[in-house]
Amino acid sequence: NAGVTQTPKFQVLKTGQSMTLQCAQDMNHEYMSWYRQDPGMGLRLIHYSVGAGITDQGEVPNGYNVSRSTTEDFPLRLLSAAPSQTSVYFCASSYSRIGGYEQFFGPGTRLTVL
Amino acid sequence: TQLLEQSPQFLSIQEGENLTVYCNSSSVFSSLQWYRQEPGEGPVLLVTVVTGGEVKKLKRLTFQFGDARKDSSLHITAAQPGDTGLYLCSGTYKYIFGTGTRLKVLA
């Protein structure tokens, strides 16, 4: 099992550009989520999905879109990149969103917006 | 508003010392998790605590869930350089995370 994979590992964008961060899991987990991690802020939830076709907003959703067409994939789209979106992005999956279940994290994507 | 506050934010200690980090909230959680994150990697689960007052031990790490299920602590005995990392607590409401405690253990 590869677990949770994320691509790319590093990305530099110019302000206004768009891009998609890829996330895939092979554990057949229902729940997937995207976080951003900034210094001193811990992990903040951007969007999450409780199953294919179902997504919802987290704490900091503005400027990001998600979709979940399959159980395995949960891409994160930046519509028009801004310097405030410079961060490290983590994708995670879990058996359930109810809580108490381990979240498995990908290795992260380090994004810089100039 | 951060629902989970962790303290201290930074901690630098010598190998062999003991330490305690805290995770506090005004909200009640049905369970709470502790993760450790090393540089360049995603967080990895250490433990899940479920019952108020519960104490769990993982080798030199001792985790406690408050009686009211609003707070938790992580105590490390005889810290080692391998314990260096970012320690994060996570509550069960939408899997929110605390602000983290960055620990550095010096040899």
C-alpha cells in the first residue's frame, strides 16, 4: 500500500495563476481532507469529503475548490493564487469522519506564491 | 478562533530531562488524538484517548485526558533527541488541530 500520496512535492506560482494539488489514497477510506500548515498556526482544515460526490467547507475554504469523483482521489484547486496561499498543504484520509479514527497524512506539498 | 490551544509553543531541553505539554479547550471532545510531525513529513498518530481521566502510556510517553474531556497532557520521561518534533493534538469535531508544541531535545 502506498497510503496517501501527494503531487507535486514543491510548486512555485505567480500571483493569479491556477493549479491543482493532487491527492490519492489506496486504503478505501471514506473520509478525506485538506489542511494548510503555516508557522505557529498548526493545521487548519480547508475542505473535507465524507465520500465520493460529497464535499464540505472547513475553517479556511476561501480561494480553494475541491471535488471527489472517486473514493481514491481528492484534488485541491487554487483558482487564482495569492501570496497569502503560500503554505504547506497536507492531504489526509481516515476510515470515518466521526472521530477517534486515525488520520493518515500524505508527505505534503510546499507551495510558494510570488 | 482556535478551539484547541497548546502550550508551550516552543520547548528546548537537554537529553534526559522530563517535560509536559498541554492541550486545552473550552469545548468537550468525545475523543482526542496526539500526533507527532517530523520536518518535511506529515503528522503521524501517537495515541487516541477516549474516556475522561484516561491515562495511556507509550514507552516513555504518558498521555492523559482530562476528567471533563476538555484538556489533555503529554508527559515525556527522559527525553531523547529522537523525540524532537512538532506535537499536535486533534479533537474529534471536524478533526481540528491545536497550534502545536515544537520540541527540540539537545544531545
